[in-house]
Amino acid sequence: MTALGTQVAIVGAGPAGLLLSHLLAEAGIESVILDRRSREDIETTIRAGILEQGTVEVLAAIPGSRVHEVGRRHDGIELRFAGEGHRIDFPGLAGRSVWLYPQHEALKDLVAARLAAGQDIRFETAVAAAEGPDAATPVVHATGADGEALRVEADFVVGADGSHSTVRAQVDGGHDAGFFREYPFAWFGILCEAPPSAEELIYSRSDRGFALISQRSPSVQRMYFQCDPGADATAPTDAEIWETLQDRVEGVTLHEGPIIKRDVLRFRSFVAGRMRRGRMAIVGDAAHTVPPTGAKGMNLAVADVLLLADALDELLNKGSATAIDTFGERASHRIWKAQHFSWWMTSMLHAMPDDSGFDSRRQLGELRSVVESRAGSTYLAEAYTGWPF
């Protein structure tokens, strides 16, 4: 067995864990990152990447960040319903924008920056358990890439290890604790080789279900349509997929191309009952998940990390527990605002299985209330582009 000591043990080399290690290093705090995935897996797993302006500002300050070179600023989105499009002007309404920067690209930047700074990142290291949240030095038990047992003792342990977090069991009592919402639909997602069908994202509501027309690069696009949660991603032909997408964005001609990836994304909302216990905390998807409609996932993780990094600075460098004692409560304010916004966008745009004629017409009335009201459009713009950190 290999024994290792550090100030902060971070489980998870995703955006939250890597950013936290960077901010801790700036405060002179040593950390070790453990992740079961290889570096290649981390850098090539494609996920969405709509970043709030505040998130972009945080990432842009990290050496080597390409967010302004590779990422593309979007100044609005289009809400489409009843065959018409309605643009929400972000700068005009909220004075902010968002950036389309896929998460795996941000991870490439973060991994490279941390390794260049000498960060100890243990790839292909499977964490079996974390224990001792109420002890002075909690412990993480893992198995390294070489198959040897690893014991990490730390002054503090952070779970940034996603929705199947190992650390969460110690902080919040396991996977059955917290607050849940399951949605009666999913998204059928595709990656296709084609030029963009629109300059900005299109959120389209139809009686047949929702569709999202997004982008990834000048030659690869990401699109989704509402489907049954039990849908088989391999079942429809490419032609059937394009027919479904085109049917749900009436008035827009999509640029079709070879479909290179397809998947079904289940919709769930989750918030842990607590985010910190003793000398352990959870952040990002380990602490909460949101439907992707509101584009809040990675942005919430960054918000969590900013609060936790400051709290750990006070605890480990200044001996004050005030900030860490209130970390969960302060983080929850933004989390629940984001949960509401994500739920609101989802419920406003998707067809529910038991919708009546009343429900469909009420939904159209809600959409018109948003696009025909500066106040309604401003709320959407402010929430989508992100509240100040």
C-alpha cells in the first residue's frame, strides 16, 4: 500500500475538481486529484458547453485557456413556437452574453494548466471509499493505475466526482438522500457532420414535442428532440431522425449531414440535502444535477468551487471555520434558483404525456407572455446568462 498526505484530497478531475485545485494553489494550498478515468477519457468525452459570462471570466484567467479563441460568444437564443421565431437579446436585456465552449475543450485547458503547474493528478485511480468526515484527517481509499492500494490522508476531502459520487455517501448519507425530480421524457441527441443550421441556439416548442438546434463547430453540430425515456438510440434510421427534427422546427430548414453519434439523455433534477459535513464537501454534479434545458450544469459547478475555495482558504490558511460552516447554505441559494430556471424552461417548452388542449394553449400563452414582455424576456436573459458570482 502507498500512503500519501496532502492538505486537500479532490476526488474527480472534471471541471469542478481541476478548477478547485487551481484556486487552492493560488492560495498556497496543496492538493491531490484522483480520478478513475484516463486523461484521454477525460479530454474526449463530449458534453454540452454553454458557459455563462462569469464562468468564462473565471476560465479566461487560467494560463493557456482557449475559451476566447475556440469558444464562440452567443448574444441570444431563439424561442420558436407556432411556426415563428422570437429572439431573446442577451446584451440588450441583461448586459451579458454566453459562450459555446464544449466541456471537453475546457477540460483540455484545465488539465494542461494543472499539469504544467506541477499538480499531482492520479489518473486511472479508482476511489473505493472516503471515511472520517468528522475526524481531523479524513481518509480516501483508492487503487492506483498500477493496481496498488492507495491511502490518502488529508486535512479536507472534496467530492467532485459526478452524479455517482463516492464521497457523497459520507456527506449526505448516500444516493437516496436529498431532493429529486424525475421527468417523463428524455432527449434524443445527435452529433452530425454539417454546417450550422443557425447562428444561435433554437429552442423550439411544438405539439409533437421539443427540439433544440445547437452547434459545436463549423463542421459538427449537436441537436436534440424530445423522446420517451425508454427510447432506443439505435432504433430510428438517420432519415427518420432528420424527419423528426425538421418536423419540430417549423419554418427552419436544417442542414443535414451524416450522424456520427446518437444517445438518449434522461432528465432528472437532484439536490443533496447537505453539501458539507465536517471536513468533507461535495460540489458540482456530486451535489446537484439539473435538466440541460437551462444550461446550468457546469456553471453551477464553477459557482460551488468559487465559494468552497474561499472557505478552504479561510479554514486552512487563517484557521477560521466561518465560511466553511455556511458554505452549503450559501451555495444553495444559486442552486435552487438554477433548479427553478431549469424546471421553468423545461416545463414551458416540452409536451407532457398527459397534456390536454387546455395545457397546450396555456403553454403557448406562457411563451407569448415571455417574448411579448420586456420584463419576461429580461428574466430569461438574466437567468440564462447567469447571476453575478
